Amino acid sequence: MSSGTLYDKVWDLHRVAELPGGATQLFIGLHLIHEVTSPQAFSALRDLGLGVRHPERTVATVDHIVPTTSQARPFADPLAEEMLATLERNCAEHGITLHGLGSGRQGIVHVIAPELGLTQPGMTVACGDSHTSTHGAFGAIAFGIGTSQVRDVLASQSLAMNKLKVRRIRVDGVLQSGVAAKDLILHIIRMLGVKGGVGYAYEFAGEAIEALSMEERMTLCNMAIEGGARCGYVNPDATTFAYLQGRPQAPVGDAWARAVEWWRSLASGPEAVFDDEVSFDASLIAPTVTWGITPAQGIGVNETVPTAAQLEPDERPIAEEAYRYMDLVPGAPIAGTPVDVCFIGSCTNGRLSDLRAAAAVAQGRQVAAGIKAFVVPGSEQVAAAAEAEGLDAVFRAAGFEWREPGCSMCLAMNPDRLEGRQISASSSNRNFKGRQGSANGRTLLMSPAMVAAAAVAGHVVDVRELLAAPAAAGASRPAVVGTPG
């Protein structure tokens, strides 16, 4: 069993009691809520005659159901309006901070908590959302939870959980130009599988991980859940501390120095014991695109859709299902696959650095005819920063729509949805059947820069080709992009 890892240290620090069934009662340092998974939890509290135990440790925002074209109230969708109004009432009743629309701090829950400095090393973080693993980028242990567990955290500030095993994933070497953190995590999931992390926490380590920015680390940890891991984390270091310093909720003065010293002590040391270890060479990873219906069904952009014979026997049934659903031909190149919709955003890739990477591709080019392309900032702060840099103008000039912050087409619990058999090039995190709003819609996951490249080409293309021959600034027509062989 693991010992001496950051996961073990944080677990032990938050252990309240060992429960009769073998689970641990774990204290939750930060509880994040939104409008989708909290209404039933608050209703259950009322039924039980309970209040919120530590309202100061719960923070709310609205993200999943908000429209991104116009956020004027009341929303056109009465159910969405009721969900937001319910969240507002519950937060007011229980004294919970709500970062609502127009506050300057609203956005996707996994974007705003880090940018406000709420997420810090050594914390336990819980939220009624699968991608809470994002916060592990800071050296926190962060879990997505269900509605009944949201109720439990509201009532007791703790959860009953079983301790996980710990797998260290080392990535050494240097990522190629044009290869992003999204490509890295899609490659890891491809190699380990969507069930490879079941029962594990993933510790991401190695020189390639240490070289990532905090926003890139968040992308990496965000999708740990897609590989079956309950959480993923990166040990805190100078990059972590530089990001946090000066954030609204970060320690200040002498408390800052003490916090950094303690945060450093939490990192897995040379004496740490892991339950499993795997290694990857960053230099061998290419821009990656999913071709199927799970995030593990990904390939390098210059590869071909695998044939059944190229797959392990246990992978073939879902591959056959994916061939039928996606209408992709086994053995055909993924490059050149036509797209209809290009979406840049989500809790995976809706941060400022993501928008910068996509704008660098869009600059001086034009969205191909017939393509719907839009950009959704992850938060009001991201939107303001991007607009201050003129990124919104770059996107608009290229033919992208510039939207208001929200989850948008990541899961389509709002007006942003695929129609019919449309194919989406998406910077989000899941390519499940029907994920983006149409029961027959198809999703190709890729990095924000790759999505921008697909938008201007009209099909899947290797972004490295565009980066090698950038369009002239102010050009009104797209660069000619051939279909790679």
C-alpha cells in the first residue's frame, strides 16, 4: 500500500474517524456547488431539519445551464431560470457565497475556484461534478461526488470514503511544439484505458509535468477521471506558488510564507511508496484526436483509425460500436475528417492560455465556409482578460462567435447543442454518445489549437502545419490547408 505520497499525507490530515464498514470519514476543506446537483441536496436538508454545517467552506456559482448568447434574466428556458433562482434562494438562506452572473467572478466552477485562490495545496475538495479532479493540479485531493454526498457535505462537512491506491505517472522529456496538455492526457488515457485508473489516485510527475503551467496542469488533472481515476494531482512547487500568490483568497504576509513552507512539505518525497508506476516519453506524443465514443479511443493526428485486428480482443466490441456510431472507416486517416461545429471552451480548456493558443491559430485566417465555430470563456475573469488582450477581436475577425461564460456545448444542458448527425471538433472532455446535445451527434476531442485549426480548414488537420506557416496578420482568407496523407 502507498505511503509517504501527497495523497497519503492529505488523507491522514483530513481523517476524522474510521467507520464500522471500513470507510473513512474524511473532512472536506472546500465544497463547491452549482445549480445542477445542489437543489435536491438542499431539499433533503430541509426534510431532515438540518442546516449547513460550515457555510464559509462552501462556495457556489452558476455554470451548466446558463445560456452563452444572452444571459439576460429571466432566461428563455424556464427550467434553467428556476434552477438558478433555486440556487440563489438556497445560498441566501444558508449564508453561502454565490458568484452569480454579472458579479465579475462567475464562471465554470473548476475555473473560478483556482483563479480566486480558493483551491490550495493540501486541501480536500469536493463538488457535485465529475471533473472536480481539476483541483488536484494544486496538490489538493479533489473528488467529484453525487447529490446524496453533496447533502452529506453540506450537513457535516465530511464524506465517507474508501482510501485509494496511488499510481505515479511519470512523463519525462519535452513536448513537441504544437502538442498541448490536452494531447498529453488523451495519450495517457489511450495507453492506460478508461478503466485503467479504477481504484487509483493518479500522481502526475516527471520533467514534462514540472514544465507545465498551472493551467496546463489543470487540463491534465481535469481528465484524470476520464481514465477511471477518482482523482489526479501534481505535487505543489514554485509554479503553484507563483500562480496562487496575490489571489483574493490566498494567504498574505507572514501567513503566506508559513503556507508555502507547509505546502512544500506535502509533496511526495524520495521515500514515497506507490502502488504502481508507469512512464511515458513526452517527445513521442503527437497532437491527438479521438475517433470513437470514449476518451481512450484517441490517435495521433497523422495516424489512421485502428482496425479491429489492431486492437486487443477486449477493446473490439466497443470499437465496433464506435465504427457504426461515428461513421469512420477503420484504416482511414483521421486527418481530413470533415467537421460541422468547432467548440472552444469547457472546464478542460476554457482558460486564458487555451484561448491564446487557439487565437494564435485563428489570427489572420478565416473559419471555413459552412462551419459553425464559437469560443466560450471559462469565467467572467477569463473573458475580461481575453478582451483586454484583444483575443475576442481576433476570433471575431476570423469568423468565430465570442460568447458569454458557461459550460456551453461540453454537455449541452443549455441552448448550445449539436443537431442531428453533426460532427464537433471540441476542446471539452467527453465524446460519449449524445454528450453534446444530439442523440446522434458525434464528437472529436482535441486541444483548443487543434479545434481552431479544424475550424479554418473545415476538417481535422495537424495544427503543426499551420503553426509552421502562419497566415499573414489581417489576411481575409484562410491559408490553404491540404489533407495530410
